[in-house]
Amino acid sequence: MPTIPIWLARAAGAVLVGAVLGCQAPRTITAPAPVADAALVAMASDEGLARLGRATAKADFAALANQFEAQINGAFCGPTSAAIVLNAVSSRSATLPRDHDRLRPDDLRHLPTGADPIVPRYTPDLVIAKGAKTRAQVLGEPVVINGRTTRDFGYQLRQFDEMLRANGLATRVVVVDEAKPEAEIRADLIANLMHADDYAIVNYRREAVGQKGGGHISPLGAYDAASDSFLVLDVNPAAASWVWMPTATLVKGMRTFDTVENRGYVLVSPR
């Protein structure tokens, strides 16, 4: 049996780590190691709390924080972000679904007849099921993209947008390419955060903002004008905390290529 070259083993390991820490495996194995960005300020710090206190564009924060949950595997940042937003949009609605697949066989044994212990809410599993991309594909089942077979972990921006719309939300997807000015992006996101009942979800590359991992998706909670930074409600606490990210840094993370086009953001509202 031939010996696997050391460089190949390391490359395979890098892809696996990227899939676990981010939402997508890195698309190349030659990207430079991320450099810690001192401009990222943890929400849990004194400065982070001060920014939230003085921020005026934070109409979405309370609803998102109340419905927040962490992703349960490295490829589910998109479905988890979608579930949080759907639960915020539909809070206490009679139409909220119940995910009975979370019950174990013996869970109902001692309950009264007809009792349903499941709390009504969207879950990442229910959200995935409505979209075109299958759970197996999200977790790496090979697919053909532009005539090439590849493992497309997680969600590309338009795949994520399709899943949101399949779950009954109205959306506007924005690809952050070189022609999209930073000022327009800032104004677009602030306008959303100033208004309740609609939400902004960003898709960026962790390495580009000074974090470890590949592509990632999370909702925004607020904007602080004094520091010109957005609060990213990171859904993967094993990789990063909620952080205030400077606009320029966030835009840099979104202005990165992902398989077929750049990343970006989706503005979401009830249909």
C-alpha cells in the first residue's frame, strides 16, 4: 500500500477542521493562516456591552437573543440562523411547527394520552427539509457544480436564500462583489437594524475577518455608529463568541469568493 504524503494528510486535515469550525470546508489549501484582529470586540466585554447600550440601530436584538440557539454541527450555521429568524418572526404563533423527530422512543411512555411535550418552534432540521439542498448535501454528499463533482458543505449565499424562501420568508439577497460600495452595504444593513420584524443575515469567510475556519453564516443584532461596527450573533460558540465587527472587516469577509460567486448578505422579512 503506498504511503500517503505528509502534505496530503495535512491538507485533508485542514479541510476537515474547516468543516467543523466553519460552515463550509475551505475551497483551497493554500490560504494564509488567519491573523487575530484586535478590532473584533467581544460582546461579553465591558466595551462590547457599552456599544450595545449606546447603539440606536438594534431593533432586532431582543427578538433574536430571545430565540437564539447554537448550531449542533459544523455545517449547520445556515439552518440554525434561519431557525432563529423564523422563530423570531413567528414568536408564539399558532402555526409554529413541532419537530417530533427530536423525541426518543420512550419519551411518551409516562405522559397522559395525547400529550405532546415538544415545544412548538422551528429547528434546523425542519428548516433544511423545506429547502432544495438536502441534509446529505449540506454534510458533504458529492454534487455536480458547473460540471465538476465536489463536496459543497454548508450553504452558498443563494442556496441559503432559497432555503429561507422555501420556509415562507420574503428575502432580498445581496452579493458583495467588487462593484458594491462599502457605504451602500453599511446603509443597507443599518436601515434593516433600525426596523423591527425584519432581519439581516451575513455570509462571510472567517479567515478574512481574523477568525479560524471557513465560510460562515450568522444574523446581525445591532450597529454602533461610534465604532462603526456591527454585532455578529455568531451561532457557533465553539468557534467564536458574539463580536462587534468593524464595517470594513465585515465587508472584507463578505467580499470573498465561494464556489461560484462572492458571499454577501440576505435581508429577511415575513411574507
